[in-house]
Amino acid sequence: MPLKFKSILFSIIFIFCSFSAVSQSDKSTVKAQFALGINKPSASGFVNNFEAKSVNFPSINLGVQYMFKPKLGAKLDFGYNRFSNLNDTPEFKINYTRLNAQLVYDATSIFSFLPQQMGTFVHAGPGYTTIKPLGNYTQNDTSFLNAMAGIEFHYGISDKLSVYFDASYILSFGKDFNPVSSGLGSFNGNMLTLTIGASISLSGCQYCD
């Protein structure tokens, strides 16, 4: 996980945690989110003869969400993904990290047929991706802009805690690379992630329970 991404993420979490210490009447205003799951990179993101497994582990998402209106908010989230080669293809492992700023919309009313304890949120926004090949291709780092969109289904455990499932697609704006000088072991394609996590309130009354 690149040091610069760690520094940015920890700084944002510290800021939001500090902000949540002031009076907040709504426990859904500021939330921290943590999720773990799997990923599937697009085959078109590799040069010829290179191919990743259909299902790769892990995908780790960490984020902070702020709802500035009842149904509209924003979040900053960090993602770490690793994927590796399919059997009988050239061996490689790649670390895929991203940082995205996204708008969040509470779509629970649209999915009113779901149980009362469930909430639905859609999110989308731009970001930045860094690719770090491992093993024999460590010199083939690359980075590019991305756009991410997804949907989350939350199940409320309490006023402060919910568990959720997230399905997201990350669209790459990476340029084509030279397969001879830099393409082997690198990646500039799209990615699908499926994760399960927890959303924890950082706002609201501190002494209500």
C-alpha cells in the first residue's frame, strides 16, 4: 500500500473524527466504512498472453462518508486490490490501489420493497489509480485517472452500526502502454469489485446509550 495513500487516508479520517466530536444530532451524518471482498480485472487491460484469474482476493475498501443533506452526501475512500495470473499464463501479481472522491445518494425510498432495516445507497465519482506489479515486473509501475460507480445495500444492526454489501465498477482512463518496454506484468483496464463490510457512525449524541 503506497505511503502517500496511507498518509492521505489517515489525515482524512483524523479530520472527520475530530469534526464528529462536535455536536451532531444525526447519527447518519458522518460514518466510517470498512469492507473486504474480491475483484475481477478486465481482460482488455493486459497485453497479449497475460490474463488474470476471474476471482481475486483481496479487495479492501476504507472510507469516510459525510451526508450534508438527508439524501445527498459525499465520501472519500481508499481501495487496495491484488490480482494474479490465471493458470498456464505468464506469472505475475499486481497491487492495484485507488483513491476516489464520490457523491452518495440515499436511494432507500426507490427500493421500498426491501425490509425496513435495509437501506440502499448509490455512489459515483472520479479518482486516481496506481498500479504496482510485483515479482519480475516491479519496474512497470503506472498510474491513471479513473471513474467509479457502485451500489450498497445496508442492513441496520443498531443506530450506529450497519453491515453492507457493495458492488462497484471502476472505469479506467489509462493510456495504452508499450508491451515490449513496459507492458509485461502491467495493467490499465477496468475492474469489478464485490465487498462486504461495516458502516459505523462517528456522529450523533455521544452519551445517549
